[in-house]
Amino acid sequence: MPFDLSWFYDIPTARAALLMVGAFVAFYWAGAVIVRPILRMFVRRAPGLNDLIGYILSCFCVFYGLLLGLIAVTAYQNVESAEQNVTREAAALSALYEDVSRYPDPHGQDLRWLIRDYTRYVIKYAWPLQQQGIIPEEGTIRAEALFDRLLDFEPKTPGDQILHAEALRQINHFLECRRLRLHSVRAGLPRAMWIVMFVGAFFNILLCWMFDTRFLTQLVLGGILAAYLGLMMYLIVDMNQPFRGEVSVSSEAFEMLFQRMLED
Amino acid sequence: MPVPPNTLSPRPGAGLSRRGALRSGAAATLAAARLLAPSLFVGCSLGIPPRAPKVRIGLLHSQTGPLAIGSTSLRDVELDAVERFNAAGGILGYSIDPRAPDPRSRTDLFPKRAATLLDEGAVALFGCWSSASRKAVLPLVEDRDSLLFYPVQYEGNESSRNVIYGGQVPNQQVLPALDWLRSGPGGERKKFFLLGSDYVYPRTTNFVVRKWLAGTDVEVVGEEYVPLDTEDFTFVVARIRESGADCVLNTVNGAGNIALHAAFAEAGIDPAKVPLVSTSVSEDDLRSMPAADVAGHLVLSSYFQTVDTPANVAWMADFRREFGEDRVFGDSMEAAWCLINLWKAAVEQAGSFATEAVRQVFAAGIGLDGPAGRMTIDPATQHATKHFRLGRVRSDRLCDVVVSSDGPLAPDPYPQVAFPGWKCDWTKGGLQRGPEVSIDG
């Protein structure tokens, strides 16, 4: 994002939505009091301009609405894709845990401990960092330790060879999903999109200020439009970072896996 | 023409135009808001949960490479302890933020990782494994006046104001073991073979051992050092056989112990006749070795998982709830747990995280009841008082305690038999130097 809104994700969902809506409405109302009288001077001098503004506004709203809609869908897809990566990573880890459980000890035990250690780290340390938009670093050490230990194993029977090949396939899949998860920690809409979105919202509001209507009507109708714009913006900001905010990808997949590992 | 009266004097209320009314309304709203805001918004917040301020500590343990086999568990113990501190409200109102980079079992990486941790504001460092790694970090912690909490048994011949030593030194581990092995219950062994990894701990320990045994009826029939990453011990075992040794004092460190025990088993050497007496093998390390290779051999340690104290039972249960029921415990894990808890107690007592304030608390004497029994930090040497225990490995790779000291033994980092004239007492002037001692010569 072009500016730091990290504090925004720490606010509980309902309050954050209210804050964003309130900010947009307040901005609109402030403009209606301060800017509108200046703009109306142009409108009053040109009879019929109100109709023209209405026409431009409706055209603009179609394009802007489309843009917002597409961006919202993209943001939602980002969240969904991050969620899928997390589920796949946990599933690959679970399959790997099953595979290494059949390894002879001490390799099997070492690998089970290392997988549990990694899972625990993800839940207890990596997730809180991700929720602050920080890419956790120490998981890489644990993943490397796991990979190294797996490579240390030298299968002696054909059965062990098949099992080892499957474990190597699983760990590669796990590492791929893990990389994708880390990538999505800071993934978000590009700066240009944010600029277009906010400038578009401003133009929307500007056009509304130019309408020559009764003051109270201006406040109510414009306020409703501004509130909806704020709500849409909130939705996009909230979904922009899949691991941040109250409504975000949770570590539930890892928690369930860890619980099962502890019960084994 | 008479002037209409209303053009001269406006009607009451006619002067209040729409703009004027708006202005008045806005002014009244602002005035009311100013008046009411303090009471209206009292207690209002964005709902952002308050976060405790953080204090960083560094955990310096190899998580990959040959030393990872033992040291990863130390990291887990320390993380577990820190999580419990934080769950109970932190220390002095601060949440503890542990950072655990990976020195990859490379001595050259230990000081680099330590420097990064200190640069990032770590108030204390916990860790190092081999003496080489500790000695590599030592100049840095002394230069930055930080504190290193070292949880592993080591060779002694060192004292620093910036290190709290939590492991055993020779007079708490090897020397009592030598006396027992020479005695009747120990098998009256007379021919010792000294085997170690090629670095400072084994060489210095064996130097102390040779001095200790000089003048006794025990003969050192061989001495061998192997690189840390040695995986083939066949030639070493052959030399031990040739020497006619009835006991091998094993100071090999890390994953090499797996290969050593395997080579011993393969050679068909009976542990009852020629036991490996290991100083750097714990029950945590033993689980990585086949039971058939290790059963019957001897291990020197202050702590065994089988030690029956309420503190040990509680500690193991708490740790296993978090990390899994199959986790195994070792001597250095216990020392690491004691050290981090002692640090917490010292910080709380000092009311500060500052090195000097914490050191003052250690200088006044501080201790706790750990899983292995009472552990105190000796103010004179900043080393821990430790129990001596010698265990025999069972077929389930746990150890039965064969012999132990009556209570914790005071540390002596400079046994006079090996380092005459050397003495350390930080309460009375610090290190007193004796004549230079050449370990190799």
C-alpha cells in the first residue's frame, strides 16, 4: 500500500468498518460545507449543468463500480489462494508426518520431532508475525533442519526406497506451499491500483458536491454514497492482506494437525 | 413619498438568512462538541489490544549440522520457559521476545549470529554448545558487556564476568568418575584410553585427567582425537583393542557418538569389560542411537531423566504437553532450563535487564530447585553447583544412576593439580593467575 495502514488491521472488524465509513462520510460532509458553495457558483451560472453532472456521474459510477468490483474480487481471490496454500502446506506436512512415522528410529523419531517443531513454530511464532505483516524467518531454519535430516536417511530395502521417494515428494510439495504462504504475507494490490481507487473515490465525491440540490438532501444522499464507498474501501483494505486483521486466514489447519500429532 | 417602514427597519427575525443560520448552527455544534467531547469520548478507543513492551533475548543453538542433534532441544526448553514467562505476564511487565538464529554448527558463525542478536538489542544470550563456540563468542560478549548463559558441561580453565556457566566442570563430572572407576564398585579399572573430538574441550579435559591420574596406579594407555564430523571409528576401536584398555573416557561430541558406539558394538566389545564412559552424551542424544549399541555403557551427567524429584516430574510433564509425549530430556536441557529461570529471577530481583544489575544479583548468590536438585550459582566463579551422577545405559536408552554425589558439588574451574596457582573469585578481585600452563605439552 502506498501509505502505512498497519494500525488499521489491529482494530476490531466492526470498529474498523465504522471508522472507514465514518471517515468517508465526514470527508463528504466537510466538503459539502466548505467546498460545495464554491463549486455551486459554477453550476448556478450554467443552467442545465446539473443534468450534465448527473450524466457524467452515472457514467463515472459504472466504470468506477466495475473497477471496485474487480479489485474486490482480486483481493478476495488473494485471500482464498492464501487459504488454499495454508491448507495444502498443512496437508503436505501431515502426509510427510505419516510417511516418516514408518521410518526406522532414530530417523523416524527425529523427523517426527522436527515436523512437530515446525508446526508448533508456525502456530505460536510465525502466525502472530504474519498478522503484523512480517515474514517469519526462523521457520526456514526449521524447514532446512527437516530437509537435511530427511536427506540423511539412506533406505536399505525396496520398501524403504519407495517410502523415502514419497517422503521426498511430499517435502518438496510442502516447501513449495510454504514459499507461497510466505509470499502472500506481504502480497497486496499494487500501489497504482490504490492511487486509482482513492482518486476515483475523490472524483465521485467531487461530482456529488457539484450537484445543485437542497443542503439537507445533499448531506443525506451524498452521505449514503460516501458511506457505501467507505464500506467498499474497507472491504478491499481488509482483504488486501490475507493474514492481517480479524477476518483473515487462520492457522486452524496447522492447529488441528499439531493436536493430532500430539495425540499420536 | 413615505418610506415603507419595513425597508428601514427589518422585521424581527427577517435578518437571519439561511447562510447565517448555517453559520450559527455550525458554531453552536462546534461549541457543543467542544463542551461535550471530554465526557462523550471518555474511555473510547479504537479497540486495538494493548501490547506489552518487548525485550529481546538471543538463543544461540545450532539447529542444523553435526551439533544440532543435542542443541536443538536446548532451544526448545528455553522457548518453552519463555512462553511460560510471557503467559504469566512477562518479566517486569515486558514480554520476552526470543530470537533463535542458526549457527549451523560452525564455530565461525557463532560470533556472527551473536553480534546480530546484540545489534538487534538482545539483553542476554543463552547457548553455545562446544567450547570452541563459547570461546568464539566470549570476546564479543565481553566487549559489549553482555551476559552469556552457557548450559553445557565444559573443561574449566576459564572464567569471565560476562558468562554464567551452568554445566559441570571436571571436578563435578570427570574427576569423581575417575575415582569411582578405580574403586572396587567401579571395577578397579587400571588402563584408561582417552578418546575425544579434536577441539579444546576434550584436549583440556584429558589434560586435567592425565594430571589427576599421575601418581596413581592407573595408566593412560592411549589418547586419540578425531575431527568433529568423523563417521568412521573403526581405526580408533582397533587402537583401543591394541592398547588393552579396560575403560575408554569418551569426550567425543555431537553426531560422531552414533558412529563410535556402532563401531564399538560391531567390534563385539563387551561394555561390562571395556565401557565407554561418555561426558558429552545425554539421554536425549542416546535416543538417536540403536539401543543394542549403547546399552551397558556409562554416561557422566548431573541430570538423568530417571532422577526422581517432584521438580523433574513436573518439568517433564509440562514440556511434553507442549512438545510431545515422546520427548526425551538431557543434562544440558536441564541446565538450560535452570539458567533461563535463574536469569528471570535475577532480573526480577534487580528490577532491571541491565547486565551490571543482573550480575550484581548473581554476585550476591542466587539458586533454585531444578529438576536435578538444588542448583546455585557460585558468586566467586559464576559457575553452577552441580550434582555428580554416573549412569548406566539401559536397553530402553534411559540411564540408571549407578553412583551419585551426596549433594551438589562446588565448582572449581581451575583444579590445582592441573592449573597450579590459578584461582578465580569475582567477589575478591577476580582472576588470580598462576604460571602459564601448556595443554598440549
